[in-house]
Amino acid sequence: MWDAEIRGMASAHAIIASSVFMATVMPAVLVEKFSVYGTHLVWLYSVAGSVAVVNIAVYWLLGIGPPTKKNTLSYKVSRLIRSCLYFLFSCLFFHTVVVLYGAPLLESAVETFSLAVLLSTLTTLRCLCILGPNVQAWIRVFSRDGAMSVWDTSLQITTGCSVVGAWLGAFPIPLDWDRPWQVWPISCTLGATIGFLTGLVAAPVWIHWHRKQLTYKIK
Amino acid sequence: MRVSSSVFASLCLVFEICGIALFLRGFFPVPIKSSFSTKNRLSDFPAEPLTGSAPNSTKIPSPLFKKVVIVLIDALREDFVFGPSGNRFMTYTRHVIERGSSHSFVAKARAPTVTMPRIKALTTGSIPGFIDVVMNLNSPALLEDNFIWQAKTAGKKIIFYGDDTWVRLFPKHFMEFDGTTSFFVSDYTEVDNNVTRHLDSTLKRDDWDILILHYLGLDHIGHISGPHSSLVGPKLLEMDDILKKIHASLIARETEGSLPNLLVLCGDHGMSETGSHGGSSEPEINTPLVLISPAFKRKAGWEKPGTLEQVDLAPTLALALGLPISQNSVGRLIPAVFEETSLRDQLRYFHLNGFQLSALLRDSTPDYHKEDGYEQFRVAEKSHGNWMKLYMEGNTSEVLLNMGKKVLKQYLEALKAMSSALSRQLGKYDMYSMIVGMIFIIQVLLLLLLAMPEALSGQARVDLPVASALLSLPFYLLCLLFSSVHVLVCTSAGGSCYFCSLPWALVFSAIVFSSALLCTLVVMATRRLPTASKSPVKTSGSDWALSELDALLLIGTVGHTLSLGASSFVEEEHQTWYFLLNTLCLAVFQDVCRKYFREKRSGNYGADDSPLLPSNKGKEESSSQETSLFSPVAELGVSAGSEKWLALATPLLTLACCRLLRSLNQTGVQWAHLPDLGHWLNSAEHKVVLSLLSVVALILIFILVQRHCSLVSKIALALGLLGVYSYRAAVGNVLFPWQHSGRAVSKGTVEARFVYIFVLGILFTGAKDLLRSLVASTDGRLKSRGLWEVYSGMVLLVALLFRAHNLPTLACCLFVQTIMAQFIWKKLHYDAAQTTIMHYWFGQAFFFFQGNSNNIATVDISVGFVGLESYVEAPAIFLTAFSTYAGPLLWACHLVCYLSSERDRGTVALGHGSYCLALLRSVPAVAYAVLVTALRYHLFIWSVFSPKLLYEAMHTLVTAAVCLFFTFMDHDRSSRP
């Protein structure tokens, strides 16, 4: 019975993944001297922006958003404002965590914050799209065995993969290879993006493989 | 044989240390030193060989040169003079090389290509080995026989300008000197102007014999912007001008009848393509050596310079100035320098060099007779005697000349063979000892791993099937096999192997032990196999594989071990540990959140959640019961409501502490030059801040430590900490509030001894409590207090030894320990193994937080002098080791105290703890020994991997001591019913 759902998720993920590739290729035409390493921040924000736009569009079109109780305009506006606030908080949270991990406090703060923005886009934004600005729901999804639908499971997988990717991306920094991608924060952003893409691919595959074991409780 | 886990762990570690010691002995070559500590004298010179009659002249041939000017340019690469950039910038020098009377060579430097060992090589002619550098950490003056000392003893007047390393190496050797520090790498003009400004006046004077100039600017440019930077050209032009000036002045002073002068241009090491040095790549080891003197033949044109060793300069200069060759020199004379002298003198020079080398060879190798070079030298000496006989008889025929040339050739070959035999000895690994040591430690590690299920079981006892192994046939066969292998290897390898030179009884017991271990391993493995195959579900489904925290701890341990294979990760090991520690804190934070928010949520979702999470639920229930038993209300005065928030804040506070400490001491290699808080605090204008910070840190230390102590210890601790502050004030690190200035800086011996008394007092009180708890079977309270008192004594000692800016590290360490123990380890019910691994990680991170690195240079030797008037070896070594490993030690001791004061943990916790500690230490140590053996021809083996090997060995030793302490504590607990 989930086959349709899984297929829908796979195609949604394919669209998001292709948006990442587009965001890497497109600026090469528009921006002069564009390269992933050289003009890293441009690439970063183009990826973040396109992932954000495509995410919102896809989930809005698919109608997977959280169940809305009220349909008034004011309620919608307040939800929007809350979502924006949550996103900002998540950026600040990631920034703090990255600084705690040893990123320089003052110099290259812009780069650090950009990494935080990218991480928030890859993780928090998807949470906002699927779960809405509802902390209780977030805690439920990210606690053990808390997933209640295929989308929750995919959210768990992609978020985990992005964060772990960024984490692993920090390892090559101390190596003395003097490569352009070892500059802060390129390896981490690349790690996060690659982890995100892996998550996008892995989520439908994993769910498909484990569809016998997965038993979601109906709310 | 059944032993408890802690005994098992300490036994394993002790055997492992024996294995590592053997490995180290094989890995580090013993430096070639003559057995006599005296220096060569003119009177020790051998007579000129002469067959038939009594030895004739023992006098040394007359010196060749009057004055010598040595211009040493730091990091002068060979191609800066002989290559295209030399052609462009060093025009005058090139002109002299091509057309003037000069000899030029490429001198090969040996690794480590760092200034100090290279200066030693240039002056002593010996090759300082790695272990030599370590051994001489605390005696900066060069005590070996060297060229400078010989020159000074012969009454030569020496003037030195340049790098102050020379001034430290040769105190009181120079008639006049001006040392410039190489501390400010960014300065590359002033540092050289400080040398050159003396030049004009010195060159005008006539009262010196040897002038040494050491220019640092080029090296600094290399460090800033590499060998191809635009700054190199002007610097080379400047150096060329200086050489021109010196050469012109030397030529002008050349007078008829007197001896000619000599100008030497050399580099101590080269620089790599990135501008650094230290390794052994071609551009780093190739340095130019140009000798300019009117005594030499004029060159007709450009010739490709020949190659020689850097150490060859020392004997050449010595004999050319009529001085004895220094004792440990492995260098050979440069024949070109002497080719203008008479054949008799030439033979005499080479005979002297050969005599010195053969004496060194005789001292350093037991079977020197077998060496080719030694034999050749004997033959050459004999034919030299024959030649002398003919010469003295007045024979002047062509035959004599040809014969003399033949003798000369013989000498040259003998010198070459002897010199290479000596240097070969330096670079040779004693593979047999290394392999034996490695087999030893691998066996011990396997034993530890195989015993894991038993050691971590509820009984915490390991059943070692030693008896069955000892009585089995394979054991005797193995003994026989190993013995025969040993005999075979030793008879073929000769006397250079350390393990072969051990007494037979010792070797045999090692063989017996090793074969017994192997048999035991096999028995244990066979016992383990069927159970593993029978219940695979049970082993994989146990609580080990489940939690994220366990996965992280496992991945972190394995990952760290693997990372040791990369030189950069060894250099930047602190980054690995900080990274892992942060992740650990976040994982703990997640656990805490899960615990507290689940509780809150269970009201909302209660019925849904409970069947899904039986384990968590069960834990929570038990925890809520125990909260009343072990609530921090009693100990810290915290209300139960705020406990949750404190628990939530604990990992975050720990993270914040770690971030602060990380910026306190910048260590490692790549980012070590970045400014850090430690430097800022230590600068003179921030003394007030440092003083305030130390006061706050000391007060915090007192508050955190005194909780567990008796009243007497509390008072002693307070007085001791006051003493620490007054010690720091006495040595001038911090300010006394009522004494703003005008106080002479003393060594603070009185204050330090005052603190030592309190340290001993507290340790004594603790030990007394421990012994009393051992004798009288009171409850564990007395023992736990005794333990905490020992712990606070150690904290006081660390507070005394740590530098003032490191006191916050200690305070943070105690703070993190307290809050983690109160809110995390107790509340979240981590088992002993998890707690141990976390303690180990924290210990590692704090090792680096306090400013250590995997480089020998960061060991703070000044600690060895605290409270001592002069250098006394045993306490100095103990104090240095103690303060270097203060972080891991404090955490390990905290682990002992914590595990044994937790009554609900049962009696096995200590056994589990010590077993885990032993395993955690063995895995990286053994893996690293194997890695180093595999990488023994790596470029960075001496600069990166060897220091780390020493650190690993030392850390294992420290852990073994802690494990013995564990065993002691565990023993008296288990002996009491």
C-alpha cells in the first residue's frame, strides 16, 4: 500500500537532488569565473536557495505539510513568521555548535555562518516543510522509534546523513595536502551536501527494503 | 588460573611495557659515542708511521690557514648558489666559484634538518641522532668534543655574530658575540642587519682568528613565503655583497710570508618547495659549501660541484687549523683542501683522520675487526710506514711518488668505508628486537581482546588457562622452536642486536613466557569460538550494539587509532580529540534530552510509548527511585526542580569549557603560530589579568576539591593553594596585591617547598585513611574519603606545577569532573565501561588542553626545577612526567575515586574500569608500534612519528601505574566479604 507513497517520495527526492546539481551548474553560466572552490559562498548560497525553493514547492504541491487546523490568513501568517524565526534560530544554533567544534570565533565568521545556513536549509527547512513549526512533533520524530509515516523516516535519514556528512567533512582539514577544498568551510559544506544527496537516495531505498518491518502507528 | 579483571589488566600492561621497552631499544639507534668522555688533545696524536725505526714525529702538521671566516646562511639551498637564482643574484660568489681560487661542493645534511642539530653536526662532525636530541633537552650547552672547543683550547680567538643558538651551545667560548633570536619569524631584515653592523669594525681589527656569522633572514623568508618568493632575490643580493666585502677585506690583509686566510660559505640545511624544513627531501638536505682561499688553485671555469657530507667540514677545518679532530666526528677530510701541500703532509693528514675514525669504530662496534674499512686502514697505515722509510732514506724517485699516491688512495678508500660504516650504524634499525617486542605486545593485546566477555562480565574475573597451556605439548615445541630461531638469528646477525646481547636466562624466560601466552591464546580462542557460533543473536543483540553513544565511543576509539597512520593526524592529534570530545558531549546532551523530555512527554503520549521502549522506561523508573537516594540536594544544595535544568546544561557547559580551553593553548604544527590566550596572558602588560584569573581559578579549585575531604585536609589544601599563589608571585608570574613593584624575582624555592609539605601531608592523610579502611573493616565511607584525599593532594601538586596561565585548565578540569559526575554519570546510569571510555577521552583532550603536543619541544622542562635549587635528576624527571601527563592522570584518578565511591555500582565496577583503561591504552600503543615499523623509512619518521612513539610509551607507563593503583583499591575491596 505504500508503493505509491514511496514512489512519490523517490520522485520528490529526485527533483530536490537535481536542484542541487542545477544550482552547481547554472551559476557557471550566469556568474563570471564561477567555481565551487573559488567562489565558494556563491555556490553555497545558490545550493541553499535552490534546495529551499524546491523543497517548499515540492512539499506544498504534494500537500505533505502538517495538518492545519485553522485556515485563516492570520494563522497562516503567524505560522510563516514562526517558521522564519525557527529557521533563524536553527542557523544560530548550528553556528554555535560549529564554533564549539573549534571554528574561529571572529575571523571567517561569514563562512561559518554560511555553513550554518546551508545545514539549516538541509535539515531544519525540511522539518519545517513536513512537520511545521511544531517542536513537539520534531522531538517525536527525532526520538527513537518516533516516526509515524514514510516522510518522517525519510526526514530522519536525510537529516542524519547531512549532519554526519558535515561531521565527516571536517576530518580532512588538518591534513597537510594543501588542496583547495581543505580551506574552511569548503570540506564541511561539500560533506554536508554529499551527505544530503546520499540521504535523498538512501531514504527511499531503505524504506523500500524495510517496508515489511516498518509499522507506523496511526495517530 | 582465575584472576580478577583489575589484576589481569595490570599484568597485561606491565608485560606490554616490557615489550614496548624492547621495541624502543630496537627502534632508536644508540648514538655513536666514544666511551671516553674526554676530548681529543694534541698530545694524544699518533706518531707518523714509520717501519723499522722508532716512531719519529708526533707533531701535527702546521696549520694551513691563518684566519677563518665562516659565513653560515640559514636555509641556504644548494640551487641558491649553484642554480639559476645563484647566477642571477649571487654574481660575485659565482664569479669566485667559477674563476677564483676556490672549491665548491654540495654538502648533504642529515635529517632532522633543523638548525640546532645541524650546528652540532657542523662543529662536532658527528650526526646527532633523534635520541640524542631528547637526551639533551635539559642541557643546552654542547658538552661533546667539538671544533669550537678545540679552537678555544688552542688559544684561538673566536668572534660570533648571529643566531643565539650558538651562544647557548657554546657558552664562554667566544671572545665577542652578539646573538640574535630567531623568535620573530616575520622579521627578515633587522635580524640580518644586527649581524652585519659589526662586520666593518671586526674586519678592520686583527685580534681574532675565527669569525663566525650566522644569518637567519633567508630562513625567515622561506618560512613566510617559500623559496620562490620575490624576497629571496634581494636577500641573496645582500648576502652576496657581504661575501664580497669579507673576501675583499681578507685579500687586502693577505701579506707575503704569512699563512693565507680562508672564507667558508655554507648553509645549515635547505628548504623545501613550501619553504619549511625538518624533513629529508632533496631540497632540504642539499646545501652549498664554498671554500675560498688564495691557497687554492684558480679555477678555469664552471665545474659541477662534487658531493660530500656536511660533517666533513669539521675534521677538515680542524686539521687545516692544526687542531685535533673532535672525538665523535664521522666526517672525512676534503681532499681538495689539502692537495697543494706536500705528499708527506697529505699522507699525515689522512693518517690522522683515519686514526680518529678507527678509534671511534673500535669504541662503538664490538666486532670492528670484521669491518672492511678497519682492515683497509691497517693496510694503508703499513704501506704508509714503508713509504716513510723510503722517504726518510732520501729516495726521491718517480717510484716513491707513485707509491705515495697509491697509499693516499688506500687511505681515501679506508676513510670512506669507515665513515659509511659509522653512519650506517646510526640509520640501522635493530629489526630483531623490534619484532620480538612487537610480537610480545600483539600477544598481550589479543589476550586482552579475547578476555573481554569475561572481564566485563558480572563477576569481573578472567579465567586464564595457564596450567593447561603449560602442560601441553605445543608449549614445549614452541619453546624449542623459538629458542632455535633465536640462536639462528643471533648467530647470523652478529653483535649489533640488543635482544641477542641479553643474558641467556632472561631471553629464555621471555621465550617461555611468549610461548605460554601463545598457547593460552589458542586455548581461549577455541573456548570462545563455539559459544560465539551458538548464540550469535545473543551477542549482537545485547545492549552493546544499540545505543548511539556506544557506537560513537567505539567508532571514536577505532577511528583515532587508524588516524595515527597519517603524519598530519599525528601532528594535529589534539584536533581529533577535541572533535571527538565535542561529539561525545553532544551525544550525552541528546541522551539527557531524551531522558528528561521523554519523562515530560510520557504524560502526553504515555500509553503509546511505554511498550515500545521497555529498556528506557525501566531505566527511568529506577532512576526516579534513586533520585531520592543520590540526589545532589544533599551534596550540592540543588533543588530537585532545577536539577533537570542543571543536567541539561552540563554538556553545554562542558562544551563551552572545552572551547575556552582550546583557545588557551594553541598546539600542534599547522596552527601553532596563531596567537592564543596563553600568550596574551603571559605578556607583561596583562599581568594583572593573569593574577586575577589565577586567584579565581585557585578559589574555584578549592571549592571543587574540598567537598570530599576531612577538615584537616581542607585547611591544608587552602594553605597549600595560598602557597601556590605566593610561589607564582615569587617567581614573578603574578602580582601580589600589596606589592606592586620593586620585588626581586627569586626561584621561589621556599614557597614551593612549603606547598610540597602540604601535598605530602594530604597524601599521607589519605593513605592513612586507606590503610585504616584496609585493616578495620569499616564501611566504604572511610576508604572513599581516603581516595578523595589522595586525589586532592594530586590536584594541589598539579596546581603548583602548572604555569599560571594553565591554572584555569585545572579549574575547568575539576569543574567538568564535578558536574559530569553529579548530573551525567550518576543520573544517566552509564556503566563502568562507558564511564571509563569517557574519562579516557577527557584525559586525552586535557593532555592537549594544557599545551602539550606530539612534539618533544612542548615538554615543559622548567617544571623539574620547581622547589629545587639545582638540577637533581630523579625528582626533575618525576615532576616533568607528572605535570606533562597531569590531564590523563587526574582523569584516571577521578575515575578510581568516582567508581569506588559509588556504592550502587557494586564491586565489579573497579575491575571493569581498569580493564577498559588497559584495553584503551593498549589498542593505540600496539597499533602505533606496528604502524611505525611499517613506516620506518617514511620521510617524517624522525620528526613526527618517533616523538609520538615516545609519548605513547610514556603514556602506557603512566596508565600502568594507574592500573596498579586500581588493582590495589580493587584488591582490598574484594578481599573483604
